[in-house]
Amino acid sequence: MYNKLQYISQGDTIKEQLYNIQQALDSGCDWIQLRFKNQKAKKSFALAEAVHFLCEEYLANFIINDDVHLAEQMAADGVHLGLTDMSILEARAILGKTKIIGATANTLEDVTNHINNGCDYIGLGPFQFTKTKDNLSPLLGLDGYRSIIDQLNTTQKETPIYAIGGITLENVDALMTTGIHGIAVSGIITQSEHKNKIITELNEKLYANVIV
């Protein structure tokens, strides 16, 4: 089963991105989603190449946000697709059966469509307001997660669902009671002055609240 904690990278430059990712890896995070939006292809390639080496060194999963062709070039572990990105079926045709394909969802319809199309995990959100992403979809809150997950059938619930969007340490216990598999976060790790401590505390909460 997939790690319960995903780190979505932040930084406006290659230097900032590499620093933040290195810090997350050093502090015990072993799932990195590289998110480097609106950049020239040369910069994205250079960053992805460096992050790939880092993730191999730390034995961490390496997922690339949005760019299926870059994920293929890098032989990354997989790709994460937004609601307006390439379809899961197209991505699967390019990357093959063994790569991880995650997808963003905001509604029950999004979730069921992604599962039916063969995605490996879902990033469901946003939980609450976040400055990390522009043009936010409607906020879900705890009730939104409960409602969506409760309406999935037993087979559909086998697909891991991650909460995303404005998550803090104080939210994790309540979020895990909704039936999610884990969380995908960025700011809470990037902005922390004690990354090892926050990642340890997040993992303790995530793995202490397993829904049987």
C-alpha cells in the first residue's frame, strides 16, 4: 500500500525546489510529487533529473505533477494528473501498466470516473482554503470527505484517497476518521523550521488512525 504522507514540492526556482525537496527527504518524507508549474521545458527537465537522483538515493517515490511526457523521459515512478490534464487512459497508454497514476478530484463523480478509468490513487480536495493553488475548486471540509467516501462501494474504496488543501497538524486526526488513506501536503512542511519534527508528528497521526 502507498505511503500515507505525500510531499508536494514548492519553490519558484530550481534552487528553491531542490532545497525544499532535499529538506523533506532528509526529514523522513519518502513520497515526493514534483510540482513546478509554468516553467520552460529545459528548466523542468533539469529539475526533474536532479530530483530523480535524489529520490533514488533516498529510496523515495518520485511522482511528477501534470507532465506525462516528462514522467516518461525521467522514468519516474508515476504522474499526478489535474482535472484539466491528460486523461488517465491516455497517460496509461504512454506510461504503461506498472507506473503510478494519481488524479485530482473534487466531487463524487470525479472520484468514480477516475477509479473506473484505472487511476492508482486520488487526491481529493481542497479540504480548506490554501494559497498554494490558484482557482480553487469548492472546499470540501470534513463533511465533504465523509459524504463522498460513504457513497463509494467496497471495491471503489480500495483505491487510496488522499486529502489535500490547507491541511494542518491539528486537522489530521479528524480527517483520518473520514476514511481517507492519507494526506498530500506542501506548505505545512515547506514553511516549517522543524521539518523532521513535523513529518514525524504527521506520520504518527497518520499511522495511529488506521481505519480497519
